[in-house]
Amino acid sequence: MLRALWCSMQKSLHTPEQFARFLTLLRQTRRDQQVTQVELSERIGLPQSDISKVERGVRRLDLLELRAWLKGLGVSPVEFLLKLEAAFDADAERNRRMQKRVK
């Protein structure tokens, strides 16, 4: 039973492409704010190595860490999520168009 619970916790609700899009937007948001990894680490209290690990997808952020990350960049979480949703929508539309071409 514990194994089944552990295995069910490993499943993800996103695709690898969505996660890659999230990481790209996270990194681009930091760069758009002209903040280095070192500066962000000092602002939010995470080691620079953790900032790098997050941006490379090695370490994940929980919701509260994402909020602190975005506040450290001076970006509204709502603004960030709206951009992420727009990117997901654009990707989905692009995929639909590609599938139509294949048919």
C-alpha cells in the first residue's frame, strides 16, 4: 500500500514541454528584470546553486518558494501565471495547427 501511495505521488499533471516552458519563463523573467542568479539568491535567501538548479529543472519550487522568487524579482505572481498560461495556450494552438497539417 505504501508503495502504491509513493508511486501515485510521483505522477505529474504536466507534460515535459510544459515544464520546459515554465523554466524558460522563470529564467527569462529574471533576465528581463536584469537580476543575476547571485542577486536573486541574496534577495530571497537561497544559495545561488539552488537558483541554478531550479532554472535547469534539477530542483523544483513549491508554491511558496515561487512566490518568494517572483517577489524577489519584483514581479506579480498573477502576472507571471498569466504569461505562463498565454505561453501554454500558444503552444497548444501551435500543436493543433501542426496536427492539422499532418492529416
